[in-house]
Amino acid sequence: MKRLALIAAIGAFRLAACSQAPDKIIFHEVSNPLTLAEWNVVSLDRGHLVTSGGSVAYDVSAPLFTDYAHKFRTVYTPDAAPILADGSLDFPVGTVISKTFYYPENADGVVRSEDSGGDAINLATHRVIETRLLVRRDSGWDPVSYVWNEGETEARLKRTGAVVPLTLSGMPFAYVVPNENQCAGCHASDMSTKALHPLGAIAPQFRDRSKMVVEGVMRPDAFTAQADYRDDELSLDVRARSYLATNCAHCHNPVGPADTSGLDLSLSAQSDLVLGRCKPPIAAGSGTGGHTFSIVPGDPDGSILSYRMASTDPGAMMPELGRSIAHDEGVALIREWIAAMDGDCS
Amino acid sequence: MRKYLIVGTALCLAACSQAEPEAITDTAYQDTLQLALLDAQPGDVITIPAGTHSLDRGLSLTAEGVTIRGEGMDQSILSFKGQIAGAEGLLITGDNVVLENFAVEDAKGDAIKINDTDGVTIRGVRVEWTGEAKTENGAYGLYPVQTTNVLIEGVVAIGASDAGIYVGQSKGVIVRNSRAERNVAGIEIENTQDADVYGNVATDNTGGILVFNMPGLTQPGARVRVYDNDVYENDRGNFGHPGTPVASIPAGSGVVVNSHDDVEIFENRIRDNRTANIIIASVYSSNFADSSFSDTFDPYPDRIHVHSNTLSGGGHKPDGMELKAAKTVKFGLTGRFPHVLWDGFVRGEDDPMICIEEPEAEVFNADLANGSKNMRVETEPHRCTLPRLAEVTLKDG
């Protein structure tokens, strides 16, 4: 009896909580509301930003670099998605994926540190910058971008992008929120369709596969996981290829916006030439850094690839969007990969 | 008191007007314009009012059938002097876009890039890097790539550290009645099929008009006509980024064909380009001789038809030690190269059909294939003719 009463009490409590914030996302079928709160995919709860509305938090194996921002990722889907042959998920209409960009913070600004993932953001010790949504509607995936106010009380729709001045561990830089069209710069990786699609919420990227199955995000189909490029146990080649696949291949693939360059950095790339070995630049401009080939085996100082990754000049740097500062660890990995290559270009 | 204060303000204004103008971003206009680009529907005309609008991030348009129109290339100016993000000033990825009567200045990367679209019209647009022509300038002025049905007319391109007007990997292209100056390459047609380049002025570039075929791309170039252009005094020292294909262009190059097949160069007025008025070469004499080529890449220029041009001057002061030495050895200190310079690379015994139907023009074979052991004036083998290429017609958008 006592036990039953306790259960009843918990039930009542839950119901009460639910009546304050209905525990279901609000799917906007046509237009985008002016505030993030109106989606109920994440919400503020006792000083934390947490999942809500049935969204499931997830981490990826090989994250994209975005100016050392940490990322809090969620996915909500009405039905578990089947895994397609390329590892992508066939999410139904009604799916909402979110990614919140944030930094640990102290009195001097934001702090550069390893993104350890997690299911919530403690707002007392972190600064949230923006939350991006990918919304699966009838017509396809739509990008929606919300920028947080400094008080971290509200994120408002910002279609034209924004510049947020930040100081990262003593270094001032301009954090750039992309405009709505620029979302397609990465998320429309096939120029024949120019259709947007998720890049992180795909089966090979999910770090916790069983959680995604148990939570009803995806079906338990087979797939090959993408390597974590930060994992020192893996071979240099596997790590470098995974890094390039995540950070470059949304454009540098055989049908992507950067197929104009002849450089293919996707995991499916086979030949050394398309991967850049002794490949002359096509339209690199200042991106050559004075170098003649994308990759000169054994010579990271003489390779265009590592030069452009280390550059912060908008006219020279790669990727073109999504960062204002260089990813030291990523540059180091690719330099090490190039340094270990045998042969030369003559 | 108040009077003194006013005097003080007047002094400050006078002083400020002498200082270098700061690029203060017009964030309100930037938001307005980018929002218009986001909301654009087919058939919309987005207008850029007169004035200089300072922007700090690249603009982008994905919608199709949109016109962006200013009040004139010297009136409606988008200035990217203070740009902090974006690899170009304006990126277009929608089909059937018309750009007309405005200017893009001082973009950090390329000025206007159009990627993978069908139907591009650029008319009366100016792309410019103001101030000195220098290596730090952005790479391409107008940059349609993997596009089809491209019309560029009445544009002006100045100061690009690569090419002022560059059309790459495209099909069905007309570039006409435009002006390119103070770029490394004035007009460059690369890996493009069916292009007509006519009625243009290319002067004061490193190279005037280039027709290039690069290795490692999905589409080889084919059928390019260069005619009725004025190509003169393209003598500017090469300020391209080392490593880029154009960085190997000698200063003083008029019309240059590299590794490209089926090019017809006729009825142009080409004069006073100090290395040579016309250069025909293989990738083997560029700075990419050591590159890995795919098996399908054809490095030799074939079927190049030069006829009915007005050629004069030039060839007297070639760029680079090797060319200088070759000129002096063969033609003396005061002599000059013939109008046509050929690097001499051939595919075995095949006749490459480099036909120079110019009674006044000789051909200098630099014999680079054999380490220039037998450099020679060799005109007779080039006295041949080829069928005329067809006019390019664009599909209506």
C-alpha cells in the first residue's frame, strides 16, 4: 500500500512538472518561431540547458572543429530511423536535430578545453553562444539558427548570421554565426541536389550506438563506425582520414561544392592523387602559401593542405566557413600524417 | 565658449578627412541585404542602392531566378575591406541568376563566385582590388565554376592576384565587351567547353587572355574561340601567389594557350606584350611539370588555329632568365622574339596541328622538350589550316 502511494505521489509530481512544460517537442511544420524555447527541444532547468520534449542527447566520434566550441547535441525523431547504405539515417518528417555551441567560461572570457560531451550545460560555468536546428519537414531539411543573449535566458532567431566577439584563453577572436544560406555550405554536400542533410546525426558518428537504439533514434541495423581521430591507439592514417572526412569532405567529395578542386577527402577516396599527393592546386589563390602541391610527401611545411588548415586568412583558410582560429591539434595530426609519407613529387 | 567648441570640431573634421578612411561595417545594411538574399524567390529583383556599403562577412544566394541589380558599377559598391569571414564577397549557388550594375571591392578571397549552376548573367559589374596590384589581393574577380550557359558582358576586373575574369570547368560561355587590367591573368578560360571570348580589352596584366587545361579535373577544356579582342602591353610583373598555375606566366604574355585543344585565335589586335604576343605551351613547361597526372589527362595542345590577327611589337624584353637568354642568343640584344612562342613539346610523331596562318608572324620553337638544345625559328611546319570552330549559343534561361 505504502509503495503504491509512493508511486502515485511520483506520478502526481511528474504530471505537475509536465503541466508546467509539456514534455513533447513542438514541431513547427511551416515557419520558424522567433525563439528557441518555442521548439522545446532543449530547455532551461535550474541553471542548466537540458534536453526536453523527448530529445535525446548524443555525442559524435569525430567532431567538426568550430573554434574550440563545445557542442551539446540532441535529436528528436517520431520514429526510429533506418540506417541507409551510406550510414546516414532516414529520419521521418517531424525530426528535429539541435546543436548548441558553448564554451567553459571564467572571469577573463571563454576557455579552451577538451569537449568532454555530456547531457546538459551548466550555465554557471559555461557561456552558450548559439543553437542550430536541422528540421525535417515535408520539403526536406531546413536549417534554423538561434543566438543566445548574454544573460543566457533566451535564444532568438538570427537568419543573417552574427559576429560574437569572444576572448578564448586570452586570445580575442570573432566567433561567426553563419547565415541561413551558409548552412548549405556544409550540409548540402551533393551539388547535384543541393539538398541539406545532417552530418553529425548519422549512424557512423554516434558514439553510443546502443543508447540511440534503446532511445528509439535509429533501428539496430549494421554500419561501420567512424574512427575517433583523437584516439592515439589508432593508426595515423585512420585518424587523419577520419579527421579530413569530418572537417573537409562535406565539400571535398566527388559531388561536393569543392569537387571543382579535384581534391577528394572523403573516406571513399581511393587514389593518392585525389587525396592531394603531388596534386597541383586549381584555384587556390593565396591558399597555396607559395606551395606547389596539396601534399608533398614527408614535407608538411611544403604542403598546401596543412598550410590552409593553419591559416586564418578568409581568402586562404580551409574550411572556408565555421572557424576563425586554427585547430592546433588537427593541424598537428595532418602534419604528422604528411611527414610520415614516403616518396617525393619529382 | 560654445563658439570655441564649434571651431574645435571643425578642426577635427578637417584632420579626420585626411586620415585613411576606416572600414566601418554597415551592419544594418549587411543584415538587410543578406536577409533579402535569404528570402529571395524566383523572379525577384534585389536592388543595391547607390553608395559604398562596407560589409564584414561574405554574402550568399542559393535561390534561383534572382536578379541583383545596382545603380551602376561606380555607384553601388559593396566593399569588403573589413571582411573577417567568407571565402568570397558574394557566393551564388542558384540557377539563372543575373548580376548587374554594381561593384564588389576588396574581397579577402574571390570577389564573386558562382558554383555549379545553370544560367549565369553578369553584366556591367565591376570587381576590383583597390590600391596597388599586389599578391595579398584576392584570387579571382568573377569566378563561375562548373556552370553552364554563362554570359559575362561589359564587366571590369581589376587587381586580382590570380585572374580578373575566370571561367572554370564550364560549358557554353560568352565573355564579351569587358575590360581586365592589372590582374595576373586578365581573362582565363580553364577546362571549359565551348567558349567565345570577344570584344574585350586586356591590358596591363601579367598575361592578357589565357586558355588553360589543368590536370586532375573531371572535364577537359575544348573549343574556345578568342577573337576581336584588344590585347596589349600585358607587361605587369607577375604578382601571383607562388604555387598557383598563373604564377608561372611570364610577364608580357598576350594570349596564352596551355595544354588545351581546339582553340581558335583570330581577328584580335595583339601588340606590345614584351615576352610574346602569343604563347602556346604544354603543362610540361609550367611549374607543374612534376605533377602526378591522371591517365586521362592530355598535356599537349592540339589543333590551335591562329589567323587573321593584327600583331605588332612585343617580344623585345621577355620575362625570366631563360627566356631572356634565349632571346639574346637567337635574336641579339636589340632583337625580339617572333610573335608566336611555342615550347615544342609534342606527343611522339603526331602533328599537333598548331596552325599559324599569319603571313607576318614567325614561330619560335623553344625546344624545351630537349632542354632547349635546338631552339629555332620554325615557321613552315605551322603553315597549316583547320576548320573554323562554331559560334557559341547559349540556352535561354
